[in-house]
Amino acid sequence: MQKLIVVILAAGQGTRMKSSMPKVLHTVGDRSMLEHSYDRAKELGADTIHIVYGHGGEQVKSMLSHLDANWVLQQQQNGTGHAVEAAMPSIEEGTLVLVLYGDVPLVRVETLKSLVDSAVESGFGLLTAKLDNPTGYGRIIRDGDGVVKRIVEQKDGNTEELKTNEVNTGMLAADSSKLRHWINALDSDNAQGEFYLTDIIAMAANDGVVINTVQPTSIDETLGANNRVQLAELERYLQQRKANQLMIDGVTLRDPARIDIRGNLTAGMDVVIDINCLFEGDVKLGSNINIGANCIIRDSILADGVTVMPNSIIEQSQVGNGAMVGPFARLRPETVLKENAKVGNFVEVKKSTIGAGSKVSHLSYIGDTSMGKNVNIGAGTITCNYDGINKHQTIIGDDVFVGSDSQLIAPVTVEDGATIGAGTTLSHTAPKNTLTLSRLRQKSVPGWSRPKKKSS
């Protein structure tokens, strides 16, 4: 079986983006367009991936140096044919070469598999698409038997040729030996003075090579982004694709047009997601989860039966079975909610464990805390975990009750069954099964009157 070599063309400057950042680094679904193309190549099982970047595009190589690829510098941008030529010295004979584009991020791996298979069959596979309005695209010209003979550009086509709506996408696969021969025969005798990869189509046809064509499942697979309007269109295509897959997998989306997945989201059965929710990084949802409107969930795991009320933020946290979050709650990194725990409205939790059945229901801050089960934290309670230099731990045992408006000054321990009276400032251990409180004695001053403003 032939080795599969993928060449990704990523040398374009993208001046229409009006950005200091090279075009292929702009993101779709919070991942650069180039990484999308790279991911498809890896999924396809490429033996080697060559990324052709341009002079002045060192930013591309430096920012994506973690990619397992051979970086090829195209010193001058002299067209797509010249870009592929730059990679050819690194490509061995007898392999199959697939050409992709760093600014065309949404092609499906299934489509590329069909394209590769078509090339294995004949030595040349070409991805084409049929458009309702093909204006501006290179047209696929076939003979009377339907055999592909060449590609004609919009400006060069006659009236009859421009009637065809089958266009070139630029993605192709070919035997490396034949591709090398055709690339070497390219010339720049055209209006742009560039070496066009599309010119090899006619060369292949003249050599008697059958050019097999493959069509994508949907047109968005072939679209690139040259400006930010087109980039936004690609984002919507990707989000709709992800939303459709979620619904096929059994998730209810209150409005599929108002969800953003910037990473990977997996979900179990009977999950309901309301409008304007954002998922970033790797998010795993169990079954029977209900997520309210306007929530942000990042790199987190939510177990079965979780409820997330509207306007809540969950970051790098784990939420156990049946737990409840929000509304207007924030779980910061390294937070763990055990089963049936509750973090309510205007509560912030950071680097803490909230035990099974424990509740932090209102207006509280819990940081660097280990909390046992069946604890009740009253409204307005805060753990004072930071002394200005270091963070300190608060340890709260099981069955603890903390009254409202209390401050737990870490490092401090509240033992099992302790009760902390409302308004307490706790700086020493609260013994188990004991009421601990710190208050000034209440007194009333008879005859006292409020100050009055002096008359002028």
C-alpha cells in the first residue's frame, strides 16, 4: 500500500484579513484554520505531513511548532504550483500526495478518504463542487464522454465553458512520481506570472491519466476565508455542524443557532441546553443534564443529573451526580462538587471540594477549602484564604452549619457537627458538635439621636 503524504499550503499572507497575524492562524471554533487541516490529515492516517509556509510567516511555524510536521519554507510566493514544488524534494517516489489548504478548514475526513481512494484507483483524484453561482471559480471542463480534460479560469473561459457549474476546489491527490513530472513542467506564462497547480490537470489528461472526481457532502467543506466576513461564515458553518451532531446524538438544543462549541463537547442522553451557551476546551456531559441560558463551561466534567442554572461559569471543574450550580455562580479551576451538592446564586468557589449534599446557597466565596458532607454555608460567608502573600487551607468537616455573614480566616478547621453563629469571625479551630461565635454584646443607647445637618 502506498504511503500517504499530505502537503498543506499555508504560505498566503492574507492581506484582506487586515491583521498582523498570518491568515492561517485565524481561528474557527477556537482552533486555527491550519490546525483544522492538519487534524484532518492526521485523522486520515497520513504518514508524513509537510506544511508550506511563506517568507515572513515564521509566526506560523513558531506558534504551531508542536505540530508533528515537516515545515517547508517557500521563499517567494509564486503560486500554488510553486508551493507544492517547494515540498517535492522531501517527498519520496512511489507515494501518494494529497494537497490541502491551510485556509480551508472544514473539509471532512470522509471526503478526503474518498478523494484518496479515487487517486489510488487511477493515479489522480480531484475534489470538485457544483455551485448554483460558480462565478469567479475555475470551471471543470469535460469532453463528450464526461472525462475531465482541463480547468479553465473565469477570465479565460468562453461563453459555453462558463455555463458549467462544476468548479475546482484546489484539493487533489496524485501519485508522487507523476506529480513531480507535472510540477517540473509548469510555467508562469500567465497574467499573474505565477505557477498554477491547476495547470497539471490538462497535463495529466494529455498523458492519458484518468482524473477521478469526488464531490463533498456539503459546499462548506470547500470554502476558505480571505477576510473576516468569510471567517465568520465558516464559524457559523462549523457551529451548525456541531449543533446538528449533538441533536442527532440525543441532545435538546433550545435554539441550535445560539450555541458555540470551541473545542470538544460530548454528552449523554436527555441533555437539554438553553440558548447562548458557550463550551470551550474538552467538556464532558453525563445524562439527564439541564443547562440554563447564558452559561460558559470550560474543560469540565458534569456527571448525570446535574442542573446548571442560567448565567453560570464553570472552569476546569468536576460536578458530581445531581449537583446544582447557579444561577449566577462561578466554579473556578480545581473545584469539585460531590453528589447532590449545591452552589447557588452569586457564589464563587475556587480550588475547593464541596462534599456530598453540602450547600453554599447565596452570596459567598469559598477558596482553598476542603468541605465535608451535609454542610450548610449561610449567605455572605467567605473563606479568607489569602494573607497577601500565601494561600491557606480551610478544613470543614461533616454536618457543619455556618451562619450568615461569617468569615473563616485560614488556616482554620471547623470540626464535624460544629455550628458557627451568624456574624462570626473564626480564626481558631471550631470544636466538633459545639456552637462557636464571636460577637460584641448587643446594646441599645437610650436618648441617642442622629446627627443633624447644621443650618446655614
